[in-house]
Amino acid sequence: MGVRLAILHYHLRPGGVTTVIRNAQRALAGKFDITVLADFGYDERPARSQAEFLAGAALLAGQLHDRLRGVEVLHTHNIGLGKHPRLTSAVKLLAERTATIKVINQVHDFPEDDRPAQLNALRDCTGKANDAFWRGMCYYDLPNVIWATLTTHDAAKLAARGVPSEKIHVLPNPVDDEFFTQPPTSRAELQEAKNKLAAFAGRHHFSFDPRKKMFLSPMKVMVRKNNEEAVELVRRLQKYQLVVSLDASSATDRAYSEQLKKQIRRERLPVVIGIGAELDNPLPLFHLAHAVLTTSKMEGFGYTFVEGWLCGKAVIGRDIPEVTQDFVRAGMKMDHFYREFDDEAVRGVGAFLARLPRKLIQHNRQVVLEKYSLRAYARRYGKLLAAF
């Protein structure tokens, strides 16, 4: 049996971090004895005092200690985001009291980065605003704790918040290459997916033409995903239609989505939103797509930048230099992405799509397999543990 590893997150509901955890489990299977602790949920309620808050955190730390008997490594995911401040504090208390457990704190998102609700939950966790207190439990240095970020840009941000740079390691998300490199879907399955798309579009008053080339945005509708830009690109290119996999989930994003859907229906734009929720297998959507489109303005890692290449599809859209600089260093060719959405960007996308470069697609596919696959993640993980 390998090293006993516990992965800690708030929950395993569908979402980005859950996908990461599932992929990591697959990548590390056979080399580690893995336990997942994901039944804590969210708890953003402020305490009445600092003493009450610390008492609650100590109780959780005790529960963690009991559940981690025999575990050698605890890998937390996004535990400092402000979704459950008592759990954040509990992990630090556990690391302070139990030096035999090695802790990897992986940061996916920072509460300071346009997440006011989470930032306020941390600031007010003891009943009154206390910046020094929350920062001390989110960013710290202990002998048995190292930190992981998804990008070199995030590593620099974490160091700026007080974590020693030598304790920070870049651990990109694993991509499920075993799934995305499956043979192309059969014609019958593709036709079935088209039929489902057409039926879904009809029920939800969207426009879908089975004969028209399609972009896929494999993501949720979210303000930071900047989906309105994708809709505008399709409107201006005219030759294409757009499928966005999932509709919004949070209250803010639902309001954004409703406005976007009103525009789409009013102008009869060729856009379908939300079909992914009705499909057991998303792969046919990738194989139906002429290209995968991302217009996001903020990502921690950005699966959309890498998944499509594995299906032999070009990935196009908006560049996010703080994320894509790592992909470029790894060898990916991304010169066709645009920084600003303007007439020149639209013309560039149109020209690129008119003659899709098969060599570039194959090149980037190979980079993803070598640097971001499940095997690549397992190799990086071994090096990460050697850092303790």
C-alpha cells in the first residue's frame, strides 16, 4: 500500500474543484491510499467573539485529527476561500498540533480577487472586522506545511501575501486525457446529440441549426466567464452558432444569464445555453464542435484552454496572459488568441477558422498529453512530496 493521503474540500458537488479532485484521485490511484473528506459544506456565519470562533475551530480540528489517524499527507483544496472560516482555522490548528501530518494547502482562488462575499466572511468571522486575524489563518508558515498554486502568477500572489516563496509549488490541474482522447463519437451518437440539442433549443426558445458550424464553450454562464463576448463574436462572424454547456448557478450569475438569454431570444441569435445539464456524456458536444471557444477574463487554471486540443479541436478566443504564460512556457502555441475584443480580433478569429491549422492542433494536443495529463500530474505530485 502506498502513502496514506487525505484530500479535504467542502463538498463534492459538481464544479471545478470537484473535477480536480476526481481527476487527482484517478491520477494517483495505485500509488497512494486515498481518502476524501468532503462532508463539511459551507459555514460563513460569523461568531459572536474571537473566543467562540476559536472554540468552534478547535472542535473541528479535533474531528479532523480523529478522522486522519494513520494519514501521512493532508491535501486541502481552496480551504482559505472564506466558505468555511472555522475549517480554515482548524487546518492551521491541526498542522500546529500534529507535526506528523504533512499538509499541502492548494489555493485555487483568492478571496481578495473580486469575491466580496467570501472576503467579508473572513474579515468578520470573529464577529467584527479583523484583517490581521483572517490573514494569519489563511497565509502562514509552518514546518510541516507547503503550498500549491495552479499557475506561476498565483504563486507570486501567494508569496506577496506572506507565504515564503520557497514553500510554494506550482501544481497545475490534471486533465482527464483518458476521457478526452477516446475515439471520435460514432455518426449515430453525433446525430443523437444533434437531435437532443435541437429538441432542447426548441423547448427553451433558442435557435439551433443542425447544418451550421458550432462553437462549444464548455463552461457555466458566469460574469467572469464573459459569455456575452462569446455571443457577440458569434453574432459578428455570422457563419457560426454557439453552445454554452451549463447555465448559471449563483444568484449574481443567474441575473447575468437571464439578461443574456433575453438578448439572445429577442435578437434570435444562434446560441443555446444549458444543454450540458441534460447529457450524461459531454464528449459528443466536443466532437460536434468546429472549435472550442473561451472568452473568460479570469481563471485559476482554465480547463477550456487545454481540453479541446485533446479532442483534436482548435481552441480559440480571449487570452489571459497570467494563465496562458505557463501553457506557452510548456510549449503550447497560442499566438492566435486575442487580448482585446475589437474588429481586428473578430477578423483574426475568422481568418484562423477559415483554414484550421492541423499541425498546430496536433502540436498543442501533444503538449497537453506530456505536461497536463493524469500521468504528468502524478509525476509532479511525486516531486511535490519530495519538497517536505
